[in-house]
Amino acid sequence: MRIIHFGGSAEPGTIVALEDEGRTLRVRTAGGELLAFLLNPATARFALDGAAGGPRLELLDQG
């Protein structure tokens, strides 16, 4: 998975916990920071603390 930042930069991340029946993902960045991403029901995207204009997750198929 990647964390996409405003402006197009990206960094790898790893899911470390699922909460709220999968609507909240706790993600550890490559730098060790722990972030919470909330599912936005209107856009079906995971955004940092629900912020539509902030970092979001891009879930990638590793297979």
C-alpha cells in the first residue's frame, strides 16, 4: 500500500490494525509514524482522519 500526499508524493505504509469493522485503518509509515485513516463513505477512499484534501491510502495488489 502507499500513502499518497497532496502534491503527488507517495510513501509506503503497512496496515497494523483494523478498527470500526474495517472503517478505520491504523497504518505505519516507512518512517515509523502511526497514522489513522478513516473511510469516507461518500468517496469510498481512506483519508487521514477523514480529511478529504489530505493524505489518502492507495491499496495495491501485491500479487
